[in-house]
Amino acid sequence: MMKTIRDDLRNVAIIAHVDHGKTTLVDAMLTQSGSVDSHKELDDRVMDNTDLEKEKGITILAKNTAVRWGDTKINIIDTPGHADFGGEVERGLAMVDGVLLLVDASEGPLPQTRFVLRKALEADLSVILVINKIDRKDARISEVVDEVYELFIDLDATEEQIDFPILYTVARDGTATTDIDTPGTDLQPLFELLLEAISPPSYESGHPLQAHVTNLDGSPYLGRLAICRVHQGVVKKDQLISHCKVDGSISQSRITELFITEGLERVTTDQAGPGEIIAVAGIPDITIGETIADTEDVRPLPLIRIDEPSLSATIGINTSPLTGLDGKKLTARMIKDRLERELIGNVSIKVLPSDRPDSWIFQGRGELQLAVLVETMRREGFELTVGKPEVVTRMIDGKLHEPMERLAVDIDEEHLGAITQMLAHRKGKMSNMVNHGQGRVRMDFVIPARGLIGFHNEFVVETRGTGLAHHVFEGFERWHGEMRSRPTGSLVADRKGVTTTYSLLSAQERGQLFVPVGADVYEGMVIGENPRPQDMDLNVVKAKKQTNMRSAGADHAQHLDAHKELSLEEALEFMVGDECLEVTPNFVRVRKTVLDQHKRGRVKNSSKLAAV
């Protein structure tokens, strides 16, 4: 059959490391192409439309939009930059013919840049390099371009792939230029280069329908919407199609509604041709990776392959004495249904049964992905118990292997010794170190994934908030042996009640407290951090007995230090092996898995004996 090129269409994904300016660039493209009405005020990072994305300032879900430049429609996929949401990137790349690779003019290519570029090269997509933030004072444009070339060579790119065009932009101002010495005024050079360098979709005329489901969405009126890329043929509204499922079975459904994207809006259409990105309604049980095909000539497309999860945690019902006081969704059935719903739209996670009927094992890419899921569930009114995150190990050739991460840290020179020592304790191996002579040092490590559990918090403290750390999955290696966990112990409440100023005044001398005055506590709940490595049980509900005698120190004002409020991410990092997390809509509490202190002591003693 003859290959036909569709020149009025381009499909492109924007890929980059986190915070390199993907979503900001999309904002500028929408505005300058006239896809958003001039009278409409555009929010910053308009594509980050969920509450969590706005709060954290990161993209979590891959989203698509479309702009028009002249007679050509450009479908743009905005992808996340965090390694934890790598599954979203892989899905986004399945929809496009080329990518804009964004790299910060100062930071250069980072681990996630390597990850997303590797995926793009494997898919044989055309690449345009965009050096963003060229107006930074510490920009080192020519070095960064050289580093990107090295990265391409390192990833075994072909000669054609290495011969990529380069563009220099300031996404925040909406300017681009192909010549670094000539400042840009708008994004016209970007659009022109995009039309020239990104391959248009091609198809075989007369080929039966083939559309690949790459994402899912929902509508309160239409139910489940499948976001698809049409590879071959034409899809029409009210058409009878074959639905090729993951398990190999085929069923027939009718397309009740058909949408294409224009700007930020979905608009209905009667038909869509090859290369188009569409949303279809009417297939209730469709899921990601499946194919919509012709009823007469069924040809399923290959399933989308996603990297395996590297981190697991147990999620179950809230079993603390304070259960049911805060949330509305408490039962195991509700939690199970919610986790199964998450599986539909998120291909990079797995949910497995545990040895208990009221808890399940969540497997994903990283702590952030777990934290985002738990945060979303608590906002929906769930009460949960979340276990300590652990790595997913494998047996290869009869030997235990564990996942490894490639970690890049960017720190001030003064913190070099402390960070190197910290990562040495966590079994990290330094592979590269660069000092640009501007007071900052960049180091690359290969480190076991479990060495990064609880790392971020400690890293922020050590670098006084000035350090940058990013990691991405590297592969599996032999188990690296035992690793020290948190060097400090926990302060644990020894009875149920409400905290008092009197008891907290004496407790704060023991370490950093996590609870304020008047907080509900129970036996086994962690109420602070002990600087010494062992746990300490404390009575924090004791009230001062009133007498008619005046004490000698009565006139001395006693000061209660401010307590440390743990966020969900901090609490996940803080936990050690015998602790878990109680998460409710308004509270995050660290607690011991075994609440009774006598039972806890017996469990500890028996595990010591077993080790001997």
C-alpha cells in the first residue's frame, strides 16, 4: 500500500527534567498561536489543572492540547518531569511523531533528561533541542549543548538522531531564536522549526481502522472517555468498532461521542482521520494500551510497555484507636474499589493482595507517586494505614537483586563533605563530579533505591535548603547488604488522652516534638524524635496537680518550643521498620505497628533472638 503523508498535522511531546519550563512553554505557545481568546486571562501553568499540581508546582498527569499555526494543527502533549511519573511520559510518547527536548541553560541535562530522551530515541522520534532560560545569569549555553551531544552519544543514538536542530528560548517571556547572538521577539522560530523538523503523520490509504488508547478521562455525562491516537483509517461518530482488549479477547461497541482538541477545549466532530488525537465515549470497560479497530478487518496494535515498579508499600484500613473520628470512607471495600479505579488510569502502578483481607500492596515508581495517591485519597475523605515504603527486589540467577537509582546532586561547595559522607552511609557510589568554579558542585551517584528512602529530608537539612537532588531508575544489581536506617529513635506516647502543657514541657527536653498542646494521642503513637537511637515511651497527658502550696519557681515563665508538623512526604520518610502511618483527611500521625508497649518489647526481643 502507498504511504500517504498528512502535512496539515503535527504531533509533538514536550519532554524535560522537572522545573526546566515545559508547562510554561506550552502556556506561551497557546497564547501566541491565538488558540486562547485574547480577552481570556490565562492562568500561570494552565495545563497543571489539578489542586495537587497547582500546590506542588509540578506536572503529575500527561495532558494534551492543540494549537494552530497557519494551516497546520499542532497537537502538544505536556509530560511530567518527575521520574516517579515516568509511566505518564511513556504513554505521551506513544501518541507523537517527535519531541521538543527542553534543557535548562544552567543546570544542563539531569537524570530525568536522560530517562525521557532514552525513551524518545527508543521510539525513533525526531528531536528538537530547546535550550531554555538563556537569560539566567549563570547560563552556560555552549557547555550545556556539548553535554547534550555527549548524552546522545552515551545513549547510542544514530547519526540521524544526533543531527538535531537547536533552539534557544526564554519560555517565561515567550521568545525563541535559532541564533544565540540575535535575541528572539516571539515564538515564530519555534513554530517554523517544529513544522520543518517534526515528521508529519503518515498512513496507508485504504488501511482498516487502528487507534491506540493511550490515556483515559471521565465525564459526568458520558462516562469513561478513551484518549486515542488514530494510526490508520478513519473513525466516525456512531460507528460500530471492534474493541481489542488486553487479554486478547475482542468485543464490539458503538462510539457514541467523538471529540478532538482545539486549544484548551474538547470539541465534537463527526469523523477524525489518521494522525489525529481523539477522545471517544461509549466503550465502558476500555483501558490503556488497547486498540479500537475495524469490525471487518481486526488488527490489534502492540500493548504499551511500561518499566516495572521499584517501590512498594502496604495500604489498608485505619486500625488506630481514633478511627472514624475524621474521615467518612473507612471500609476495606471502599479502599479496594478506589485502588482498582486508580489502576484503570495509571499504568505504572500495581495493586497486589496482601496476607490480610483489609490491606493491599501498592507498587509504584517512587515515594512521590505513593504520596500523591495517598494525598488524593485523604482529600476524598478516606482514612488509611500506610506501611513503610520498601523496594521491590528480584531473584536473578538464584541471587537477590535490588533496584538501583542514578542520583544527581547540585550543592554548595561547603556541603560537599557532609553529603558525600551521607551518601557513603547509604551505599552510594560516585560516578562523576564537576565543579564549574561558581561555588556549586555537581555529583552523580549510583545508589540502591532503598538508600533514597528518607534521604530527601536529611538532604534538605544538611544543605540548608540550597541543594538540588534528582534521581531516576538505573537497573538491578546484587543486594548491597544491610543499610543503616534513621540514626535517631522515636518518642512514643504510653497512654491514651489529650496532651497537656505540663507534660509537654518535660517531654520537649527529650527531643523534637511532633504534637501541640490539646492533641489527641494514644498508646503507641509517635509524638516526637529522640536524638538517641533508641525509642522512649513518655506520658504526655499528665496534668499538674493543684495544691494550696505555692511553689518556689511559680513566677518563672516556662516556654514550650514550637512543635514540628510533619507533612505526608516527611512522615513517609521518617518511618522506620516497626512503624506505619495513620492518614486521615486532617491528620497525618506516625504510629508503631504494635501499639501495646509490652507486646512491642516482646516482639523486639524475639527478633533479636532470631537474629542470633
